[in-house]
Amino acid sequence: MESQQNSRPEAAREPAGTVGADADEARQDQVREAVDQQSRDIAEVPAVELINTVCVHLMSAAAVKTGLADDERADELQDLDEARKLITALAGLVTAAAPEVGGTHAAPLRDGLRSLQLAFREASSVPDAPGRGPGEKWTGPVS
């Protein structure tokens, strides 16, 4: 019967650092290739699509944090401090990007943002003064 040490693959018996270094280099090459592929992929996506995608992600996260999740745990997931940050970031992006993406794309983003701002105001136990709610620095007062 072979001992445990002799039953290990040859690579496991290489001098310390040899196999590990080769494996690390191979992993680094794989990571570099993945990053290069992602860069090529993202280069093919129009800016309008990227902006819309980021906005949708911000809207989704803000909706969950505002307590609008379609989940029985919606109340547990609510975090108005986090929602405020997400809505403010969304408002800044939508306001800045609107001239670049055009009215066709900006209108639904503005509508979604306004809905989130109103939902936040409704969910908040201490209402913000007009013009002081999340994102209202960028959008003006929402009512």
C-alpha cells in the first residue's frame, strides 16, 4: 500500500513556491483576460444604454431601501438613510444625463425618480421640508 505522501500528484511534490507561483501567474493571466474581455464588451455598449442600466440599478436598490420590495420582508429591508443616498445619486445622474440621453430616455427616468421621491416622503416618519428631500437639490421640490 502506498503512503499518503507518495499518492499525491507530482505537482504537489514540487519545491515550495514553484507550483504556487505558476498557479498564481496563470490566475493573474485569466483575470487579465477577463478584464480585457469586459473592456471590449463594454466598449460596444452605447452610453445611453449604460446610463439607463445604472439608473435602473439605482432605482431598484432605492425602491428596496424605501420599503417597496415585492417581498414579505419589505419592512425588514427598509433603510431610509440608504434610500436617501441612492435617490440623491439617482437624481444627480438623471439630471446631468438628461440632455445627453434625450427626452425619450430621460422622461421615464424622471418619472421613476419622482415616484421614488414621493414614496420616500410617504415612508418617512419625519417629513423633509419642501426642497430638502432626497434628490430635491437636483430636481427641485417634489409634491
